[in-house]
Amino acid sequence: MPGREVFGEEEIQQVAEVLKTGVLFRYGFEDQRKGVFKVVQFEKEFAAYTGSLYALGVSSGTAALKTALKGLNLPEKTKVLTPCFTFVATIESIEEAGLIPVLCEIDESLNISVQDIESQIDKQTSAVLPVHMMGSACDMSGIMAASNQFNLPVIEDACQATGAEYKGKKLGTFGKYGCFSFDYVKVLTTGEGGMVVTDDEDLYKQADWYHDHGHPHRSDVARGVEKRMRKGTNFRMNEMQGALGLAQIEKLPSIIKNHKKNKALIKQVLSRHDFIKFRKHYDEDGEIATFLAFFLPDMKMAERFKEKMKENSITPGIMNYWHFVANIESVQTNRQFEKSREILERMVVIDILIKMDAEKIADTLDKICKMF
């Protein structure tokens, strides 16, 4: 799913404009930068793209998650419900925010089970943090209904789903905050970087203050004499990241279009084989097609299939440790997550690229399928 595949003159030009000013810091130095504010511009364009009122550039997707969690000012040591299948940064962010991650099962969408969310809510639960894994939406209707019933705020981890939608609405815009990642292997990349979006002005201010040591970013006084608004840290996005983001967001629709084209070609061929079952989508049209995930009848068959892929120079996605086992190790839970484990053991994942020979890969996979 890497936007790095389309690096070109547009990125070079945007970065060059920053280097010509000599200002890499996103705040201040107005005379020197001569009107070049790349992060501010990127925030405005990203907010418009997602349909959000506010967007805040930060240093990573992990920073976005922690900023959002701290922005809500949740009671310390309360519980945040999140899926057992997610990149470990989701869990780390909850722990770093002084909260307790409670892992929930997934369903065959590879996203959090609404039924398990409902079963895990108790008096110590303070928020729900669903993750739109591998570019495809969670059951947001069910999640929002459950969270509203128990008056729990929702923070969306859309770090793997920039540009994806659920029923015509961009992911990351359903909850109190939406969080995005722009690291080197994401569909939109700034090398490192992330974004927090919200429609709530007060929540935007809390996130803005937190991500820069409590600075209120006033325009009428110097940064050095501003009154500190709250405790915070340094998760600022720099101007180089903002510049790359501006070039990349213009390319995002075409990136997603090409992903969908390549995925559809491969999926069409695999669909000829009855023993393959594809990942469930709550909105297939809205997904960004960065991965093709499917299931085989059992773990043994899935492992054999992946070995045949490797033998034929197709690298299957490796998802189970950093996205599942490490999370269980981190929270030290006694739950075994039998349902999720069984789903993941049967799963095969193919990373969809823009510059891939989709026809050749599809033909090779077809030949592998005929061996089973």
C-alpha cells in the first residue's frame, strides 16, 4: 500500500520550496519563510478531503493515537476497548496514555467484533478504539450504536485506511477523533507522520495543545511568552513532512484507483476456486484495496498455500506476530481469543501494489490453487 511508489517531481518541488526558505519548523519565522506554511496547508487539504472541520498534523500515526487519547482527558487507568488484531502501536498508545487496553475478538472482516465490544463493556470502560485494518471499514453502524448506548467516546484508528469510506463517509470521521498514519509503507506517505481529525473545536484545541507542550499557538504574541494551556509533549509535524503530504494527497485518488484495479484482477482469478473464501467487507466499495485477504479451510492448508506462494516468488503478508501475538503479550491477558486465532490461522494476505504485475501474479496463484 505504499505511496512511495509514486514519488516524483511533485514531491521534489514541494520539498524544494521548504528548503529554499530554510525553515523546517512549522511555527513562527514568518519573515524568513515568506508565506510558506506547508503543514498548515496540508492540514487544511486533509480536513477538506476527509470532510472534517479540523485536522492536526503530528509526527506519526502512533503520536496521532496518543494525542487523541490524551485529548479526551479520560480518567487514568480506565479501560479502552480495541481489537486483538491490530498493529502493536494501538496498544502502546493506550498504555502510554495511562489507560488499560482491553482486547476484543475480531470477525471475518478482520476488524473488531461489535458483539464482543458489547460483552466487554463495564463500569471501568471509558472509550472504544476500533481499528480499520488493512484499509477496510469496521461495522461503524454497530460500533456507534453500542458506544452511544453506553455513552462511550469512539476514537477511530484509521492508520491503515487513509481514504477509505463507510457508506459514503470517510473513515476517521465517525468518532470524536480519527487518527491516520503516513509512514513509509502507507497509502499516503510523508516518510513518517500522522494526522488527527475532529469536528469538535474544544477537542481540536486539546489535541493541538497536547501535541506541542501545551502551546496555544496564538497569533498575537510570541511563542516564547505564551501561557501553557496543559501538559503535553512534542509530536509536531515538520515542514518537510507537510510538503510531502501536499504532493501525496493530490495523488491519493489515483493511487486507490490503481490498487482497486490490481486487486480486482487477482481476486477475479482466485474466485474461480471454491475452497477460497474472501475477507468480509462492511463496505467493499469504500475500501482502498491495499491488501487482498482470503481464507483457506484450515491452518494446515493455509500454511501449505503460503509456502507455494514463496516458492513462486510471491511473498505472503506476515500479520500474526506484530498484529496479534505481541498485543496479547503486551496486555498479559488470560483470554485465548480462540475465534480470532482460528480466523488468522486460516488467513492468507497479499500486499497490493501499484507497480505490480497483477496478471502474472493472478496466473501464478491460479496455478497454485489447482495444486490443492
